[in-house]
Amino acid sequence: MTLEDELQALCDTTAVEGDTPVRAELAGEAYAVFLVDGAYYVTQDLCTHGPGSLAEGFVEGGEIECPFHQGKFDIRTGEPTAPPCTEALRTWDARVVEGKVCIDPAQVRKSV
């Protein structure tokens, strides 16, 4: 079994722009897919502080601002960068395979 066998596609790379994240669902889990400085990043879509969808948030530089309460997270690491957020986001390593942003859903980098 290779690494590609474990990867599952979330969206096409062309759907993700630097200031417009994409919400993707896979097996009942919602993800937010970002493009920052030419690299793709994947976090959980639901903010750790409240019911905000991060894919509907405001991207500036490497941060995502939750539309629900304006807390912020570092897209690259999932770490909170502005209150009221205090818990890190779950994140996954994104890989591009045949024009699609893919993750291994079982390989969470951060746990909240």
C-alpha cells in the first residue's frame, strides 16, 4: 500500500484561490482548504470557539478570521492568533495529486 492509496481528494486545485477558501466534505467531516504563498493547507472547517465556518471567513496573509466572532488562526499551523480563539484547529498535510487537493483523513497533525 502506498501513500497515494490513503489519500482522498477534497477539491480541484483550481477551485482554491488565495483569498477564497473552499469548504469540502468527506465522510461526514467538513474541511477548509486554503492556498497560501503557493502551498495548499487543510484545516477543520468548524472554528474551535463557536459555530463559524472557516471557509466563509476572511483570509489575510496566512491567517483566517472566523466570520462568527472574528477570532483568528494561522492557516499553516492551526494555532490561534487572536481572541477569543484559544484552541488549535485540527490540520492535515495537503498533497496535490492529478490536479486535486488530497489528504489522508486519518493523519491529523493537530488535535483539539
